[in-house]
Amino acid sequence: MQQDNSSFRTRGNKITTIMLRNFRNGLRCRKSIGYRGLSHIPKLHISSEVEEAVKYNKPVVSLESTIITHGLPYPENIAMAKRVEEVVRSYGAVPATVAFIDGKPTVGLTEKEIEYLADANGESRVKISRRDIPLVMSLNQTGGTTIAATMILSKLANISVFATGGLGGVHRHGEVTMDVSADLDELSKTPVAVVCSGPKSILDVQRTMEYLETKGVPVMTYDDGDFKDGPINIPGFYTRDSGVPSPYTINSILTAAKVIESGKSLDLENGFLFCIPPPVAIALPSDFINEVIKEAQHAAQALNITGKAVTPFMLDFINTKTKGESVSCNVSFVLHNAGIASQIAKELSVLRGGSKTYFEPPLDLRQKTQREPLPSSGASTKLDKKAALKTFTVQSPAIVDAVVVGSIAMDNISKISAKSIMGDSNPGSISSSAGGVGFNIALAAHNSGKTSQIDRPVVKLISAVGKDIAGEQIRFVLEDTGLTADGIEVQPEYNSAQYSAVHDSSGSLVVACADMSITENLSESHVTSKLSKYSPKFVLFDSNIMPDLMSSILKNAPVMGYKSIYEPTSVIKANRLSKSASLHCFPNNELFLMTPTLSELETLYKSFTENEKFSDFDEWFPVLDALGVDSKLRMGLDILSQRNSLVKRYLERGVFQQALNLLPYCPNIILKDGAQGITIIQITSNVEDDMKLVNKTAFSLKGETASSYSLVGEGKQGMGVIVQHFPAADLKSDIKNVTGAGDSLAGYLLYKLSSSDSNVLEFSNELREKTLMGCQLAAFTSLNHQEAINVEGLRHLE
């Protein structure tokens, strides 16, 4: 049957070529349906966004879901799924995550459906290929779709492009076991283009290619301009080069789109395989991964592992051997492929009469990611290497630089104008303002350096409010301050956090009431979703949230690629961190920095002791031993204490002992001590070079410095400890407010960290002293101001 290409350019046809083809395949169509939707396919559930995109020829990219159900643990799987969708959207396409929800084939999962699919909560999630579909539907099961099942549902939904990680194939020794992935057969009979990183390296890539050739499947490798001279081979998922020649090579996105359209114009009904080599920066070396795969094979044979159990065993073995790098690569490859697939879908949309410019990413996203247009012609000229990397190294859009997770509340302060009369109404004044540690820090970070820096970091607050008047006020304040309420979760079952205080005419507190329970119930799914969307460089969380949520934030740090900062908030709540299950020691630490007061440090130390964090002789003690804290460092502090009264007082109080014991879990600790200034205690892995910067006998930096003293203690294996003190800013005015000093310091520090491409806390970084002294100035701006955060004062800091 000849396909009429005009159907791709006409939006109102009563009966389209696609529907005629569906009739031919035995699918029933509703009467007089025209092109009002895809509901003619029994039991197929398609989101309104995806259905509208298909109807009006917008670019759509299908996404499989076995990586959600079987590839990553909860909640990393949620974060991963949402990051991929964000990548697709950033390129102007519509994502369509595919799965079976309670037996219903679903194309275009909602946020709640992704969370339901990701969090089994004790229920099993099945892995669904072609053969499983009827059983899954009849038993109302929920599960993730493989490449084969995703292709089937994509075809039914009229989606032509599908992005995934690695392809299934012929297993090694497949000529004996007949173990061949159903993905290959599906490619031979379902007209959907699969964009992937090549066959998984654990398979027999050579036989996989031969099988696809027999089945008539076009296989093309994309030349990203970073291959050396010579024939281009198929990528091997973890690696850029499997050693097996690629049947075809293309070097433009437009060519890929033309291949798909040409095949469809002849109604060939087969799929297309586009193999995208992983970027050089994230690909694993071929020799290394091949050796690990050999070890995995021998282990599987020795344990007599066969059949369906082989692949998960080998993947788990490889993940262990590579210390998690293989899983991390998998995530990066999916993001990369989603970006390429989105651009293919856009070119395909144009070929079918769609708009080339209508679906460009929003201007702010395009400026943020600085992606350049892909080549749109089939020219054979190779791409410039640097340009290719800049164009094709796809990451989730860095929309936000820093995120604060914590409390926000309405502070209602009443001041009685005359003598208080208890049990009666008193005349006076009442003022309301937004407060809370999380809000204060975010506000300080958002405003710091505004007059001196044009390209500023973007800061977001993640918190919760109730569905009440106070919640509406809070959301209004957020929008008014420029922070926006995008990260705020509305929880109708709780009241918005509020603090109400009554002061007498002299300003003394008479009585106060605090309702802060909503922050303790901030949901993990909301926070994870927002972090995935924002893709920040730094995440600061305060101790108003509960330990389980702290664990989630810390656990997601290496997965999502951000650094986490902890603000203890108060002596009472500082013990919550020790209850987190996601605390590991350097160099596998999830926590980058903490900013306690001396009293909060003492609470942290006691709670870590009570929760046996200092009894871990496998991880904690070896780090402490390598740092040399019981030898040269202790001797240096003893000598220094004879010259510096503050050091002597800290030694007597046990401050250094407490901080040094916490250091393996958090390699950067900034101690806040009010008028006594700040002390930074941190791990260095470059102790020899750092020691050259210090005058050992004088305990000071060589050259001009604002620090009171600097001590570098040498440990083992190039490791050591840095202890350095910076005095407080000179107070030349009366103190008016002490409630926001610590929050201002933390906010300014977050601003400096997130606005720099380097680690400003490194000992050799020229911005280190400016940053730490700036923190003290930020605190000072708050002390001499009536409000907790002196917005105008912070704006004038560098």
C-alpha cells in the first residue's frame, strides 16, 4: 500500500494513512473519529500532552521504563526518570515515558504514575516484553517496558523515535543457548527508531549485528567527530568502540530523520537502530571494561548461573567491580541519547510539515546550556572535536545553581503599647513577615553580591505550606522576593508553619507559640522531583527536616551530581543528622560541608557517638588514621595554644577533638563562634603542596593574609588536615538583631560556592580568604539591621 505523505502535513483529515494502516492490522476504529485522538486503540492510555503532540505533528520521544523498575533503586529511579524527561523538553520535544500501570498500557506517564511505578512499596514490578503483555493486562500488573514493549506501544501511539540506554542482543554462546533478546526481533517488525549506545558489552556484539542484518534492520553509528581516522565501529554501550564494524555511518541529525521518513514512505514496517557513541568524558576504556566482563562471565559459569538470571548477575558484578561507575555511565548515556533522539524527532517533525522554530527550548534554557545547533545537512566534513563535544555532551539543563531545603514560616510579632492586661485585649502593633532558616538562607544567597555580579547563580527554596491564608502569604512573599514559589509543596492536611509572639511595651517576650510540624512532613517524593528538575550544583538542607529526608538528599548527591551542605539549625535539632542512613566516609562521603556553632558541634559529636558512627573501624578509623590527627597535628595545636588563647580554650573544651572525629564524614567544617570569628577544619588530599603555603614556625600563611593562624597537619598517603581561623568583622555599631547572622553567613557562602567554577574552599584557591571573610561581613550586615536578613547590605558585598 502506497503511503500518502500529504497526511503528515494535513491536520484535519477525516481518515489518515495511519488509521488505514491500523485497519489493515486488524485494529478497530471508532466511527467518525477523524483525528480527534488515539482512543480507537483498545485499552491504550495516552496522556493528553502526548496525544496533542502527535495530533499536531510535534516532536515526541518515547522513553522506556525498565530502568525505573529494574535499573536503579528508589528514589534514584524517580530522579533519573524526571531528569530524562527534562532533557527531552529542553530540546523542544515532548517526552512520553511508557509503562503498564495496573494492567493498562500507558504512553506519557504523569508525575504521580512515575512515582507509583518507581516506588513498589513492597509490591513486585514486572519486566515487560512482547510475550508478557497479554498476561500483564489480564492480571492488572504494573511494570516497566523493555525496548520491545516500548516499541510496540510507541507504534500504537504513532510515535516514531525512542531513546534508551543499551540494546539487548545475542548473548555470548548464544549459538548454543539460543539466548537472543526479543528486542532484535521487534526491530525487524515494528517501525520505530531506537536511539541507543549500542548493544550491551556483555553480549556477543558480532553475532548481534549478524542477526540484525538477517532481519533486515538498518544499523547506523553516529559520527560525533571524535573518532580517530579509520573505519568507525559500533559502540559497545560502556565503551565507544566494541571492535565490531558499523554497517553504516551517518554524520548529521537530518540524515537520521530522512532515513526514518524514507523507510516509512515505503511502508517497510521495520525499525531503525541508531547507535550513539558515549561522550569521551564518560565512556569507560575498552580494555578495562572487557576485562571486567570476562571476570563476570567466569563467575557466572562457576556459579552455574544460566538463563534470565545471567544478565542481572553480570550487571551487578560489573557494577561492584567498577565501584558504581557502570551504573553511573548508564544514567549518563540515557541522558545523552535522549538529547540526540529529541533532535532527530524535531527534524522528523519538520520533514512531515511541522515547524522548525516553534519548539525551540525557552531562551533562558538555551542560554544556560549554551547548546549549538546540530548540523542539518548530510555533508561529509567531520565536526570539530571541541564543537562536537560542546554540542553533544548532553546533561540535564542546569536551570538552578543552588537549592535550599528547609523551613519557611510566617512570623507574627505583636507588641503591646501599654502595660499588659492578662486575659483581655490589649492595644498595640502587629507585624507579619516571612521567616524560617531555609527561607532566610535562600533569601541571603539570592541577594548576595547583586550589585557587583551580573551573571548570578539561580537559587531555589524547597519547602512546604498548608492550603491556608498563611500559605498564600508565604507564596506571595516568595514571588515578591524573586525566589519564586516553584519549589513549594502544598499540603492541605497541615497548617502552614507560623510563629506568633507577644512582646510587652519594653520589647520583652510575654508568650509565644510555634507550629512548625509541616516542615517535618515535607515529602521525599516532592524534594526528589524538584532536585531532579533543577539539577543544582549545591544543595543546602537545614535540621528542620527529618532524618529520612536528609538520607534521601545525601543519597541522591552522587547520583544527581550535586554537593550537599548541612546547616544544623539549633542545639536541639542538630542530632538528626546522625540518624541518617546515608553517611559514608571520605572519599565516598555524601556530605561536603557543615556549618555548626560550637554548641551544635558538641551535639553532633555526642549524637554521632550514640549512634556508633565512631565505631566503624572499616571506613571511619582508616580515614582518621590516614589524617594523622593523633600525632603531628595534635603537637602543632599544643604549641599553637601557648600563643593563642582561643586555640587553648578550644582544646580545653574539646572542640578540635569533636570536629576531627566528624571530619571523615564531612571533609569541610566551618565553626561559627560569633564575635570570635570562624574556624575552618578540613581534609586535604594535597598536603605536600599545601604545606608549602604555610610558615610552619609562625603558624601563618606566607604573604599577606586575613587569617589569625593557619596550621597544616601532615598525615599518610598525601592526606592531611587544615585548621585555619578568621576573625570576626569589626563591630562599629550597636547590635540590633542576632536572629539572622548565622543564616546570612550560610547564604553568602552558598552564593560564593555556587557562583564559582572552582572550589573556593580549597586551601590554594585565591578566592578562599575573600569568601570566608565575606561570610563574616554577611553576618555583620544582619547584626546591625532590624530584620533577620539585611537584603540591601548583602547586595553590596562582593
